[in-house]
Amino acid sequence: MTIRHVPPPQWHAFLDRFSREHRAWLATVHGVEHGRPTTRVPSVAIRSVSLEEDVLDGIVRVTYGNGLSLCAPGPSAVRVQQTDDGADCALEIDTAGGALVRVAFRATARAEELDGMAPCELTDAVPSFN
């Protein structure tokens, strides 16, 4: 396993790419403040991870499930944990206030090895005439 630190100037582009590659992947979302777990949402489909820079000090928002989200206000570091073959295992965002948001995938694979469509995307893409 390796941990790759993403430089701040690359956060926006990195998180956009990360969201596209991992849309609908099942993950457990963790929130930790002052060394104590505050949020744990197991086995949810990730909708997006985005950097919102129009807010003071910025926010990284992890959106999952039915539009619910967990925010990392004032991000100070973005890291991705990868397997030895380059598959993403987890994304971590540290905040200036000492909090941590961690998105840990249930299974790992390199995005280019997949067919690009999650089952929920297939059903969303097909119009229903019922």
C-alpha cells in the first residue's frame, strides 16, 4: 500500500477525476473530530467528491446515498491510499480544524479495468414507462 499526497493546486482536478472514476462505488464514509469518530456510514454508493472553493477556506463535500453528504470545511490535506498495482483504496481529507473525512472502498480495482457502469446507473439510465 502507498499513500499519495495531492498538492493543493491539483485538488479540484483530482477530485473531479476521482468522482468520475468512482461514481456509485460502495464505500464506508468516516468522519473523525478531535480523535473521536463522529460519523460512520457503511456501504453507501458514492455520488461525488467535490471541492467548493466559493466558501471561505473551501469545503470538500462527499455526497453519497440519497443526496446526503459529509463536509470537510477548510481542507488542509488530500490523500489517496492505493494498492501496489495503483488501485484506489481510500480517500482522506484533513481539515484545518483537525477533523478527518475518510472514504474507504469496500472493494478495490483500477477504474480502467471496469466497464464504467454501476448497476444503479444502468437502471437510472433506462426510462421507465410504467
